Amino acid sequence: MKIEIYETKEETAEAAARKASEVLNAVVKQNGRTNFIAATGASQFDFLEALTSDKSIDWGKTTIFHLDEYVGISEQHPASFRRYLKERLIDKVHPENVYLIEGNAKDP
């Protein structure tokens, strides 16, 4: 395992975004498209900002999924992870496909 240590959370996020960009670009080059699973939470703010600023990624060849959602809340709720991802990722990069968990659906 390679361990990298950075002075700030911003530097850590930028390094993680560079690595994610390398992986996404390599998979698109090899397969013509890629899938991306997005995590949420305050720990991802700087990472998503750095990642969405990277113009080398062909987001039009990506499909995005996410990991979790609160049951029983709408996408407009301030705690909604769907809202979070739309504001911090999806609306910025416009991926080809997006599959989000609908927490307020009858059967999420």
C-alpha cells in the first residue's frame, strides 16, 4: 500500500481528484466509457470541487451512481444526497447517465 500524507485537506482533495481523473480517463480511453460511484458528506466537498474543476474528464462518457440516501425525504430537502450531488457534481459536469436512489419513492 502506498501512503501519501499532505499538509492540508485541500491538498489531499486535489491529490485524490488527480488520481480519480487519471483512472476515469484511462477507463474511458480503454472502454469508451466509465462508471463512477460518488460518495457524499462534508468530507467530499473539497474533492468534488477539485474533480469538477478538472477539464480533462469527458463526463459525457460517464455514468454516475451514488451510495445512499435518506428514506422519506424529497430531493428538495436540505439533507438530500441527491440534492447534494446535483449541486456539487451532476449539474457541473453533465454526465451521460445518472442513477440516484429516490429516498421518497414507495420502494427506494
